[in-house]
Amino acid sequence: MSHKMTRGKKPLLPQELHPMDQWLRSERMPHIWCAGCGIGPTLYAWVRALDTVGIDKDKVVYVSGIGCCGRGSGYLDVDGFHTTHGRAIPFATGIKLVKPDLCVNVISGDGDIFSIGGNHFIHACRRNVDLLVICTNNFIYGMTGGQLAATTPIGDYSTTTPYGNIEPPFNTPYLADASGAVYVARWTSIHVRLLEKSIAEALRMKGFRYIEVLSPCPVNYGRRNRLREVDDIAKWFWQSSVIRHGADTREVQIEKGKPIILGNFVKREKLSYYGELKKLEEKVKRAAEAKK
Amino acid sequence: MGKTVLTGKHFWYGNIAIAEGAIAAGCRFFGGYPITPASEIAEHISKRFPEIGGIFVQFEDELASMAAILGASWAGAKSMTATSGPGLSLMMENLGLGVMMEVPTVVVNIQRGGPSTGLPTLTAQGDVMQAKWGSHGPYEIIALSPDSPQEAFDLTIRCFNLAEKYRVPVILLASETVGHSAGKVIVPPENEIELIDRKKPTVPPEEYLPYKPDEDLIPPMAYAGEGYAICTTGLTHNEKGYPDVSAETQEKLVRRLNDKIRKHMEEIVDVEEENMEDAKIAVVSYGQVSRPVKRAVKMAREDGIKVGSIKLITIWPFAENVIRKWAKQVELFIVPELNYGQIYLEVKREVAGNSETVLVPRMGGKLITPQEIYREIKKVSKK
């Protein structure tokens, strides 16, 4: 193994190795996530996709915000930036524009990306910044103890909606689609293989790519919403999900008692923000030369 | 490629001088949001950057702007933003992150009257305390205050150098009058501009600890994409950059973040003293107010009053040793400023009852004239 693989870590015995060990900061284990959480499987799918596509580990950047998912950037052995609440996307934009050869990923939660960071999300979609954004949507604020999120289904209970939620949640694929993202998909953390394929597809593209990953939070969401057992939410996902590639994103809102539509919804060609910037530079250069 | 350093003599607005100072300092990433009276900086950069290969992005707000310039700095660029009070309020969140992650970057504040939306088009100096501790938690910051377009140019370069050297966000605390008044700016030849770049790691990745400081308390900085697997967080962290939310780690980290500034006060602090040798009265001022002070002191000296001037170029860290030294000789300090007493309190604290301290406040909107300061000097000289 080269230093890239171990980075000075104590070599582990073969039986101690996790299949994805080369991507992990093993010395930081155990992680903080609860049993049944969907963040781990999502990251597993992501690193497998990075392997599949063959991206050099030294070129991978992982930017996260605040919340349970925010901690992920500190567990993987890549350049990891654990930033402020909601600001992962603009922080990542700064990195990507300065070093366009890097593979810059934002992996964060629904509270981070769609509540406090909602404005940054839509504007990054609109600009078509070269980022892969993966949102683990668990319908709740997990780390702070189970408060209402912008993704909590109507009628659901949280610590701040003790009588049930009256606010309609965001349909995040529709929001991304309408704001201009070039790739929009939704999977769940139990559809690991399909999620991995979708991430690999997105990694091969340029521009703003968005994948929503529905992710169980048995402790802070399931417990208050009759999905108490550790695998209840996974069962709900499994039993209710319908795969419909290319589905109209206006029709993929998540509602209790209705099918959960999964799939790769949007794939479009558009010059990325960096591409536009370079075009602009050329235009300015030509104008300056014409003046001479 | 266009010219980066516009060597020569210019007639520039302060805001243009700041933009050109940044370019001369090597800034190649600007993230900002329009705000009066700072917008000309973004406008000028948006015109200049495509000529010289810099990246200008007008973000959706100041929160994003500040976050993006931190990211850009981690990717290896010298980065900056420019705003005014209301924008600085929003930037405080990620300014704190910049302090915690130790990110070199420059934040320009063209001060206007506050609180709140206040006087959007008129001058003030009300953000002095916000510049120091506007973000939460115990930290030290560096802030410089220019009084003219020339100083705006020079100090912008110094802001970048200090940011790079100490791995901190540095604030250029200018004001509307400085940003919007035109004056002569001499840009030296490129090879005469001294530039400092951040320290880079000298050890291979497997030995690199991103938050292990050298003797100067400043850790070398690897960039994203160099194979160092940087781990960084706004959480309290150990030398590896890993979150470690213990009182012991907090104590060690926060002390160092403060001490890397406090222990380099001598190098950072810059003041201009005039007529201080025999002064019994000293006028302490900064930024645009220093200019009428200069004239007022001259007028009072013509009357035979033993008055001198201490102009603070560095606002933070505060020039405490300078004030303490002069407090042994000076009987009375006058502090004129465009607020209701901010630097005044710092001066008073350092004078510690050894001399008298008088505040000449103006809430902003218009300058304090030389005559007003002169009258104040006259009045106290009769005491």
C-alpha cells in the first residue's frame, strides 16, 4: 500500500479491515451514528462509486455542514471540510472554482441543505456549479433531538410539532429540477446498489448534480411516528417504493400512505459555471486583442 | 493576460484603490454581495478579474460570500470579500469559522451609519467593536483602518500579508468617506511590493498534522487536492484536525488562536505619532478622522499648545503599549470618532486613570471638522 492508502495509520490485520477501509479514517471509529441510520450506507455507496469511476482519492473533496451527516467529512480519508450550518455548498463552490480538477462533493442532511442552506442550494443549481450534492433526507433534525424539518411529511410528529406537522414539506427533486440542476435523482439508503450506480453516473457528469437519499432515523423520527423498530423505516421504504426513471419531478412529493417514487429523474446537458467563466475570459481576451 | 500591478500615478476612489491593492497583493478569488457603499469594489473586480485570470462570483448573500472565500483559500487562492455593516453582520458566522479553521482571507468593511440599515450612503466608524468580537467565542482578530485612497491601497496589501502570515481573516475597516473620496494613489513597481505567502507543510502527508503549530504558534497549511487528506472542522479539534470536544483541547486550541496574535503584537501593531515628544495633550484617532486631526493639531501647535497626535493604523489588536507609554507623559487624551465611544473605551482602559480621557463623538453622517477638534483641544488646554 502506498502512503495514500495508509497515510501513516497503523496497518490492520486482514480480519480487522472494513471492505472500504482505504477510504476510512479507521482510528476515528466508532462513529456517532445510531443503529439503523442511513448515513453509513449512503457513504458506502458513494465511496464504491468513486472506486468504480476510478477517481484518485487525493482529488476527492468532501464538504459537509452541520448535523449528524455533517460529521461524515471527518470519518473519510479524503480532504474533509466540516463547515457551518447550511454553508457547505458555497464553501465547496469556492474550492471547486479555484481547483476545477478536484472532485468536489457536498454530502449533508435535509436540515442543512434545505432549511438553513436552502437559498444556497437553489442558487448553486441556477449557476450550475460543478458539484455533486447528496442530501441524506431523514425527515427530521436528528442531532438536535428530533425537531420539525422542511422535509417532515404533513401530520408527522416531532418534538416541535407535538400535535402533528401542518407545514407541507419540500419536494426536493422538483426544487432542484426547477432551479436548473443537470442531474436529479432520488434513492433510499437501502437501495445501495442502485444508489451507487446513480452516484457513479452523476460523478461522470459536470455541472450541478443532486441526489436525494431517503435515510432512516429510527431514534428521532421513527420513534415518534409509529416506526419505532430499528428496521421499520427501511421496511416502509422497501414496501412503498416504486422505481420510475425519468418521472416528472412535480409528481414525486413524498406523502404518507402513497408510493415513494425513486429513480433517476433528470439528466440534461448544460455548460457548467466554470465552463461559462472560461468562455467569458476568452471573450474578454479577444476584445482586448481587437483593441490593440 | 492583462496587467496585474498598475504601476504608476493614479487618481482613484478609495474603493478602486482597495480593489487594485487586492489584485497587486495576488488576490484571485472574490465572492461578494452588492451593498452601499462598498459595491464599487465588486464592480471593479468583476471588470478586472477576467483580464487576469481571477474568479469573481456575485453570491446570493453575504453568508455564501464569506463561506466561499474560505473554501477558495483552502484551495490555495488569496481571497477576499467587501461589504458594509449589515453585510458584515451576516459574515460573522463564517468569519468565526475562518478563525477556527485558521483560514487566511481578507474582509473589507466600508463602514456606513448604523445600527441596522442606518445611513446607507453616509459615513461612520461604528463597527469597531463588531470587527473585534462580532462573531461568537473568544478570539483575536487583526483589523486595519485606512484614512485615504493611498492608504487604502497600501493597507489592503498589508491585510493580505498579515492574513497569510498569521492564518487569520483580516478586516480592512474603512469608511464611506474613504471609499468614496478620490485622491492620488502611487502604485509602486511590482518587484517593490513585498508579498507574504502562507507556510506550506514540509513533511510528507503521513507525518502532517494540520493543526500542529510551529514555534510561532502558526501551523503550516496544506491545500485541498495535494494528498494531505486535510481534516478540518469548526468544532474544537486536536492537532490532527479531528473533533475533540473536551475542556483540555478547547483550552489549548483557543489559547493558541488568541496567542498567535497577542504574542506578535509588536510585529502587527502600527501607529503614526506626530508632535508627541513634548505633548501634554494627545489626540488618538484612526481612519478618516485622522485627517482633520492632523490639521487641528497643527492649528493648536501654532497657538503654542503642546498637543500631539497618535493615529492608529492597526485597530485590532489595540495599540495598548503605545497608549500605556504615552500615558506617563500625556495629561489628557482626546478621542474623536464617528460613533458613541468605542476606541475611546480602549484608550481609557489603557490610560487606567493616569490621565484624563475625553470623547468627541459623532454618530456618523458627516465628518468632524478640523475646527471642531481644534476647539476641543483649546477647551481642554485651559483646564
